[in-house]
Amino acid sequence: MLGKGVRGRRPGYRPGSTGKKSLMEQRPRRAAVPLVWLLSRSTDLAVRLGGGDPRALREEPTAELMAALVAENTRLTAEERALVGRVFAAGDRPLREVLVPRTEVEFLDAELPLAAAARIAAGSPHSRFPVCRGSHDEVIGFVHIRDLLVPEVADRQVPVGELVRPVKFLPAWQRVLPVLSEMRREQCHLAIVLDEYGGTAGIVTLEDLVEELIGDIRDEYDVQDAQARRLHDGVVEVDGLLNLDAFAAETGLRLPAGPYETVAGHIMAVLGRVPAEGDAVQAAGRRLVVARMDGRRIARVRVTPPKAGTNTPVRGGVTAEGGPPAAAGPATGDAAPDGA
């Protein structure tokens, strides 16, 4: 019957062309669902009978594949593709690369009277404060500025430790995107990041993680000290806490990897000591000058072309200027001595 029907077709004739189209022609995906389901189930059964795990055969698309698909999608604008690319790139970074280090966090001691804590909070641009007992490694919770200013608490000498809210703890190796999803789901705005020894490495906030994906979100309380500023003659001044990827994006200079996450850490590693204002190192034909210190921390760094004829000792593919030369080590990364 089937063969006869095929032989009997007239040239140019299509069954159903004079009436309603078949279900397969109208809704091909919906019509194929039962067939796909049956094939999938039968394949799973065959794999199980062979002693395998069918779930192991279902590979999820990698971030690289998804990024490639987005790049090829002509329906997205260049700005939309750049945003999605930034999400894939930043979302896979560990928390240790994006956290606010403990040296930059305002902690409140649990024994601090409420009145004193309120005065500290009133002069701060932050709204949430980790509360510790003695050491910054002993965080017991956090308080919101509203907790410190509530009129219901008549005794202004009550210790802050009695008002703490529970705080979330996260290991430093966790990735940005899963943590962001987790914090959104739990409506958690602040988390303490722990190092490998269980000590406090720093904090992350929900806003910080969102900014990692979509860029800076400025409000009226943000301190207007830009992470990077273009000065004269191609000089760029950056925040010392800028991580290596962000530093490369701002300056075009890729520093070698090492036991550090920031440009300040790189400078300290090259110098081999706590730097002073005016100290400088060289990398790939540029000078990184310590422009401002905040205590023992490098606050601002100026990236500028090197001075001609500067004689500097070489270490690890970079050069150090000023002070005692650092100990020699193996060359790493892209950085190279001036004139190499």
C-alpha cells in the first residue's frame, strides 16, 4: 500500500496541500516530542542494562561553548554580547579574587556599647558591619546601621554583640556566579570569606558580586576614588587593590602570576619588603610607581613609561627600583626588564 501510494503520486503533488497541513508540518517540535521521549528512554534502558549510568552521557554545555554561541548570535547587540561575555568570565572567578580584604573592612567589637557603635556607623559609607569577639577571625555575626539607631533600645550602653544577626560564611575558593545565586536565593546581602585556615580573608556583598558581572554601580554614598584614572602623557593611576585581570583591562599590561591577587601584591613581591611612597618596579617597559600609601598598604599606583637610563636590578622578569634589591628568582609571566 505504501509503495503503491508513492508510485501513484503526480509530479508536483504534495499530500495535504489542498487541505489543512498535517500536525507534523504545523507543529514539528510538538509532534516529535513523543518520539524523542521514547528514543531517550530506550537509550537509557540500554545503557542501564549494560551497567552504565545514562546521566554520565548527558554532558552539560561548557562556559566556553555557551560563550561561543553568544558570540555567533547575530540577534544580540555588541553591548549585549559583551555583557554576557563578562558574566561568563567574571562568574567563574573565585571569591578570593573579588573580596574586600579584611584590612579594608570596618569591624565592630561585640563588647562595644551601642552608642559608640552608632557614632562609628554614622561616619561610615557602609550600612552593614561584621561583629567580632576580640579577633577579626572570630566573627559572630553582623549588624545593620538600622540596628544601631533604633529608638526602641533605650539602654545605649548595651553591647553590640546582643544585637547581631546571623552571617553567612563562604570558602575563598567558591566561584562568583554560584555564590551570587545562593545569596540571592537566601536574601543574604553580606558574607564572610574564609581562607584555607578558617580565618577571615575578607567579605563579599551582594552588590559587589553583581558589579563583578555587570560593572560598577555608583550611588550617592560611594567614595568617588576611581579604580583607574587617566592622567597626563598616558599615565594611568589605579587602586592598589585592583586585581590582575582588572589591571590588565585598564592598562593593557598583563602582570605575571604569583602568590598575590592584586597589583599591590605584585609590587610587594618584587620589592621583597613593605614599600614606601615613590618606590617603583618595572614590567614590560612600564614603571609602576607607589603613588600613595595607606598605613602599610599600597593605596594608589601610577603606571608610567620608564625613565631613560635607569639602572635597576632584575628579578623574575621584572625590575625593582629603590631600596635594597630583592632576592633573585625564576622568570615568570609576561613582564620583562626594561630594554630586554
